[in-house]
Amino acid sequence: MTTPTYCTQNSGNCPTCSLTNYGRDCANNPLAGRWWTLAELAEKITGGNLPAIAKLLNDSGAALDELDPNPGAYVDREAVIDLAAIRAGDIVGRRAARLLG
């Protein structure tokens, strides 16, 4: 997960920070489309396969537990961009790109 440059609390984990409110972070930036849970990504990209999405994201530079993935773990937009770029030639890359808009 990439820490926003303006972050001073909660180690950059915006979705769980007490300063978020009404779907926005402490700098009033929208959270929607910037963070997904691993379960959401698994459903949208691999049809619900948590270990597979964790492996794919790790291959693109994330640091997730592939053997026992946490479905509630947050994944930031940059990790999904990296996945879409690395897997641009296949269905995984196309699904990730579609998710990014």
C-alpha cells in the first residue's frame, strides 16, 4: 500500500483511519476507486479466488500473504495499476484496467 505524501497518521491506511469521513480522506480526497479490499479484487478479477489474486498482486510488487490471504486487506490503486501494466496482454490485465476506469 502506498502512503499518501500528506499522511501523518495511521501509516497511510486511509480506509481505517479515524480522520476519514463520508468516503473522503483527511485531505478531502475520495476513497472510492483508490482502495479495494482483497475480496473485492478477487471477485472482480479472478472470480473470487483469494490466493490467486494475492499471487498476482505479489508478482506485480505488492506484499500480501499468498497462503492465508486476508480478504479484508486493503489494496491501493497503484498496486492495481501495476497489475494491469504487467498483465496487459491477458484477461487479468484487461479486468484490472476496466476496474481502474
